[in-house]
Amino acid sequence: MKLTNYIMDLGRPVAYYPELKQITGSTTATILLCQLLYWTPRTKHKDKWIYKTNYDIEEETGLTYNEQKTAKKKLKENNLISYEVKRLDRTTRYRVREETLNTMWESVKSGSTKPIHTPAVPDGSDEPSEEKNEGSPEEYFDKKWKDGEKSRKEFKDFVKDSRAKKESKNPDLVDGVIDASKSYGMKKAEKISEITLKIEKALKINVSGKYWEDFVEFAYVREKKGEPVGKFLGWLTSQADYEIKFWSPQRMMTFYPQAFIDEDDGDFVRALPKRKKKKNAPMPDSVSNMKKIN
């Protein structure tokens, strides 16, 4: 029986075979390889690609993000797996090179090849191309947030320079751009972009689609009423049972006001103001002097 077929038939438990370290050169790489071999016959894709997020692998094997990064690098260097990072849905697809693994295993067991120990990569050396494009969700959204800040700064500097040029003795066609930058539509677009980036950074998601556009527009209106979206996002992420997959944009709009209730107020529904009693108009003398009809 081939080694890959034997491992694939073991079942659900995460298996670790110390002897495979002779091929992988790493304990973490061996754990990851065994887990990928487990999923290979169970994938729904005919080409045997396995789609997993870093969170999935950590939950199944206990390997942290950095441990997974090192393990993937080891397996890639030894030509034991292929993998590609899918940025849109933050997943990675893996495929085990079964023929290479079987060949290396037979060579090791026959004694014709020495055990493989891949040398550690020195500090400051280049990472593989896949790793250069891969990063944790926090790194990705932090970079996106910083890029947004840079764009806003460049826009403000452009407007500032344009205004200075308008005030000079020789104004030119840039006056139209300056007037447009002062318009309500331009200010709203800039505010909408700022709110969108805040949501993406706080919730670590890509904001797109009609429902999210409606929520961003809703948050824009609430901010004008003194309810900033930053405070709502802080309240949302601080909830004990918070998980983004359970919070749709519609649900966020429903609970948005709850983030702005003072703790001393108690219940969500506040008491109505007291109603003032109205005085009745005085009765005319002509009516009050009339005799009562018996």
C-alpha cells in the first residue's frame, strides 16, 4: 500500500508520524502535511485542491499563523505541496504532491537518500513569492487603512495648493476643481470613504454590496446627528458574544442606537417627557350671563 493511501484511510483524528520528519525537516511541517493528506480524498474538487483559511488550520491542528507560515515554506521548498493565496476570501488552497512524497519516502526507507533537513532561512532573507503576498488579516487591513490616510492627505494637500493658486494674481482653470471640492457631494463622498475604511479596519472585512452600502449611508446620517460610527464599532466588538458572521448590516442598523445609551439610563426605551396641562379658554360673558333654560 502506498504511504499516501495509508494515511488518507486513518480517519478524522489529526495524525502525526515522527518518521515523516526525515522528509519534511520540521515537526510543524509534518503536522500540516498529515492534515492535508487527511483532507485530500475528502475535498469536493476533482483536482484535489483543498481550500482552508489560517483559522481553519489552527482550529484543526493547533498550529498558529506563524507556525503555519514556516510549515508551508518547508513543504514548498521540498516540493511536497503547492499552494496559492486567495486574497478576496482570505483562504489558501493547497494540493499535496503525492508522487513526490511517495518517491521521497521510498528513497528514505531504502537508505539511498539521507534524511532531509532543510537549513533555516537566515534573518533578512527573501521569503517565497507566495509568502510575500500573504499576510495576517490585521496586517492587510492596517496597510489598507494607512493607504487610505495617504490618499486623503494627498487630496487635502492638492486642495490647499489649489486654493493658494486661486488667491494668486493669475488664477486658471483649477478654480473649477476648487469649487467642486467645496461642494456638498465632494464632502459627502470623502466622509463616506472615511466611514467605510473605519468599518473595514474595525471588523476586518471587505465592505461591498448593496446591504453594506445602505449601512454606510445609514452611519453617515447618524454621524451627522452626533452618533459617530467609531463609538458604535467599539461597542459592537466589545460584546461578549460578538462574532462578525452573526452581524449582518441590517442587524447593525437595528442595534446602532443602543451604543449611544448612557449606562445610567437603564432600559433601552426612555421615558416620555411629562405632558403639560393646558388652560381652557375663558367662557364669553354673553354665554355666562344667559339664563339656564328649565
